[in-house]
Amino acid sequence: MSADTMTDTAQTGNLQRKLHAISNTLLMSLGPVAAAFVLSGVILLILDVNPFSYYGYVFGRGLLSPTGVQATLTRMGPLLLIAASLIVAFRAGIWNLGGDAQFLVGAVFCAAFTPLMAPHVPVWIGLLAGAAISAIFGALWTLVPAFLRAYQGLNEIITTLMMNFLGISLASVLVKLVFLDPNTTVPQTRTLAVEDRLPTLFGTTISSGLIIGLVAILAVHFMMTKTAFGLRLRVVGGNASAAVHAGLAVPLLTVAVFAISGALAGLSGGVAILGQYGNVRADWNPGYSLAVVPLVFLARFNGFAAIGFVGLFSIMSIGAESAARRTGVPNYFTLVTIGILLVMLAISEYYGAKRQKAGA
Amino acid sequence: MTLFTDTFLIALIAGMAASGVPLLLAGLGEQLSEKAGVLNVGIEGMMLGGAYLGFYIAWATESVGLGFVGGVAGGILVAALMALFCVRMGLNQIVIGIALTLGAEGATALLHHVQFSRLYPRLPDVATWRIPVLADIPIVGPALFDREPVVYLAVALVPFLVYVYRRTHLGLALQAAGDKPAALDSAGQNVLIIRSFAVLGCGALVGLGGAFMSIVGAGVFVPFMSHGNGFIGIVLAMLARGRPLWVLLGAALFGACLSAATALQVAGVDIPTDVVQMLPFLAVMAVLLIAGRNAKLPAALGAAYVRGER
């Protein structure tokens, strides 16, 4: 056997192993999705709704109709920013479950100040300032949990959840009492004029927030996987005491993770306002963050995979709104699907780990 | 101060008991589960399960007692999933906890929609037990000693659990399951059974708390009605460091915060509802800021026990 063919077989072996790994990952990620769809379908049957027509409406609206797919792509922008926010936190071992409040606080302050600024400055300055405001306030909302975790070792699951309830109420209070638009009777903030918003893409109605979301999630992916800073964060997440022994400033890094994660969640709120809604109405809470948590897990904290799952979820959430009207199944149903999806995911993880052990 | 009139105080103390009982039961349940080493983030889902099933059965059978039994069953039902996934299969407790909370939020809202579709039938007031002599004390008497039987049961659980934790074999086994499960295993006890028992017990307590919310507190079931009460229960368990009596004190404190707003409205002070809803969570954060350093959790909390591993 010549040296050439030997490297050849080595290469094909490598390729096969790679293909095997990829198909394995696909199976582990798509298996739970398929199982969750089937189980949700069974629930639809129990509710006396034909699952095929329900999902037909969902995908018909969210993916196949021209207006629907533009709405889907527009919604992906804020969702991707939320996913980026969660990937930073979860890879660093920090359970930031307060994303909904960070999103809303960012959105409310952005909606409060940008419309006031916009008439006096060039459009791009107004947009930049609005985005910066939302990111800063999103980050500020993580400050207390960050310090409690970094310097008192207090579990952040609880504190971020508590700040979540606080922030959602605070956003309502601010909209109703402080930043109220005096010119309307509906409780809402001032509205950003359409010409002052983020531009749409190529003559469609798709907001350029989508581009911001894509850039953010890819940047986060490469920061976490390819940079020294990302490596430090992952060490902290993997084993905090090992990180201390390695000489890492764990408390400082912890606060940094919270700040980045909160800023991205806040920016997500800002992008939703600057690109899509233009104002915040009282009691508005789309609840993106808790919904994106399972998607980020499905993606195994991988930025590229997260784009795919966020896309699927975006189709489903746009589609579910129309399916709800046509079949009478309320939107709560999406929550049930997400719960089932998470459980399926955890089960697939369980069998994956078992198989790996059996193989080793 | 004209604020502290008798009506204000009675409203405050009675409200403290009414909103404190679900917190107390949630805190005791979470404490039981955490003692055995299972961090139960699904507690919010168990509460909703109890609130829904409790309300449904009380409404269908027109019996409050059966309603509470249903509440316990509803909590156990969600807890059984938790026990299966997190104890038996050893899956990630936080992921499953979030899944159960989201799933139960969706499922109970969906069931309510299908069964009552926005009718919101209301249950009649629950009869109270008047404790002689004590109920005659001014202000405190009518607020605390003329209450629904479940309130007394919830408070009686506190000394009962203290006894179980301190004086019984079971209490020792629970403690070991949370701190050093391998030692419990070597002693010939089954860690998974002890932990499953703790999770199911947690579900029963939390479900009862949920049923109290819907049957006694509101008289109706409203989607997402637990509104973070389960999560406050987790905070209570964290701060109580394994002592049921501290859960009672904490529940009274947070219950007072929850009821302060209603009492102020009774006294004629008008506060926006959104501000009112922030109060208990503000109180929780304030307490965590002051006393967070003292929070203590079992050593093996959150880690699944797999026989023979390490």
C-alpha cells in the first residue's frame, strides 16, 4: 500500500467519523422536535382539532404566505438577540432567566427617549442612541443579580426570576405613569415616526433588525468559541473553583457575563421598538425570553444551530396566531408544545449520554 | 396616624394569612424537596396544577373538601413527572423544572379555556372554623382565629415537619439524600425512593397551596394565577436553611407585603395595581440583599444520584 492511499483512507475515515458526528447531532436535535410535534398533535386530537389542518395553518401562514414569511423574518431579529443573550450566559454557567424583564426595560426606555430625540438629530444617530439606551438599561437590570452572584454566591436563578416579575411590572408602571404619550387616550409611549425607524430590507417589509440579530448571534458564537475572553468565560462556567485556581478574576467575569447578556436582551427590546413597533403599549410583554430558553438548549448553545431553531420558532409563533383564529385553539398551546419540547430534549440528552457511555 | 385604624389592621392581618398560606405551603414543599437534594424549579407548575384541579373538582362536586384533595392530586401529578425525569432518569433539574412550569402554565390555561371558555364560574365562600376564646381577641382574633380549616392545617404542618426532620428516621434519610446520597446508599436505603418521596410530598404541599389560592383566595381559577408565588417559595426555602419555622416567619413577612396593598386600598390610599404587584418581589430582593449571604443549600442539591458514580 502506497503512502498516498494510506492518507486517502485516513481522510475518508475522518470524513466518515465527521459525517457520523453530524448525523448524530442532527438526530439528537431534530428527534426531540419531531417527538414534540407528534405529542402536541395528540393533544390537538384530544381537543378535537385536526392536527394536520392546525399545522397546515401554522406553516401556511408563517412560512408559505409572502406577508407571513416577512413577519417571520422580522420577528427573528429580536429573537436572535435574545438567543445570543442566553448563549453568553449559559455557556458561562449563568442561568439568566430574567430576559423578559431585561427586554421590556430596554424597550421601554428606548421608546421613551428615541421619539423625543429623533426630530432633532440625523436618523442614524437617533437609531444608534436608541439602541445604546436599550442595551444600557437591559444591562442595568441585571446589576443586582450579578453582584449577588459574584460577591455573595447567591443563586442567580431565583434573583433573575424575581427581577423578571419586578421588571415586567415596572415596565407597565413606567408606560402608564411616567412615559405616557399625552396625545393619545390609549396608555402607550410616544411613537417613533416610521421614517425614523430601522430601514427595511430590499423593498420588503422585513426589518433590518434581522441583520442585527444575525450579526449578534454570530459574534457571540465566535467570541465564546474562538477568543481568549470566551475561553475564560467557559472555564468559569465549567468549574468556578478551577477558574479561581487558574487565576481568573471570577467575580469580575461573572458581572461581565451578566452585563453582556442583559445588554443583548435589552438591545433585543430596542430592536423590536426601533424596527417594528415604534412604541410600547401598557401591559405589552411578548415573553420571548423564556420561550427561547429551550431553543438555545436544543441548539446545544451553538450559534448556527440556534439560528435554525429560532427560525422554526418564529414561523410557529407567527403561524400559531393565525391558526388560533381559524381553529379556536388558544395561543397557550404554544407553551404546551415548548414544555413538551424541553422534556423531549432532556430525554434525548439522557439516552445520548447513555449511548456514549456504552460506546466508551 | 389615621392610617392604622382597626379596619386597616384587620385587613392587613387577614390578608397576610390569606396570601401567606400558599407561600407557606410552597416554601415547606420546596424545603422538603431541597432537603433531599432536588432543586424544584417546577414548583410554579405544581402550584398551577393544584390550583386548576382543586378548583375544577370543588366546582364539579360542589365540595370544598374534595376540592382540596384534588389540589393535592394536581400537585402530585406534576411532581410525578418531576420525580420520573429528575430522580429516576437523572435529567437536568433546572431544564425539567422550567419545562414543567411552562407546560403546566399552558396546559392549565388550555384546559380552563376548553372547559369554561371565559365564563369564570365563581365558588361560594368557604366556611370558617371559629376557635372559641382566641377569636374574641380584638383585631387579631377575627383575622387569624376565624379562618378556613386549611389555614390551621398549613400552620400545623410546621411543627409536624420539625418533628419529622429532627426526630424520625425519615428525616435523617431525607437529610442524607441531600447532603451525602452515597452514604445513604451504603446504609442500605434507596436514595431514589427517598428523593421521589420528597418530590411527591413537595407536590402535595404545593398543590394544596395552589388549591387554597383558587378555592379560598380567589374563588375562581385564572390562567397563570400562581404569579411567581412558587418561586417566592424557593426563596423562602433558601433563606430558611432547612428550618420549617423560618419558612412560617418568611411566609408571614411576604404575605404581609402582598396584603399591604389591599389593606392600604381599604384605608383609602390609592396605589396603581402594577406598583402593588411589585411589592412582594421588592421585599424578596431586599431580604436577599440583606440576608443572602446566609442562604444555605444542601451539598448534593441539583445533582442527580447515579449509583456507583464517584
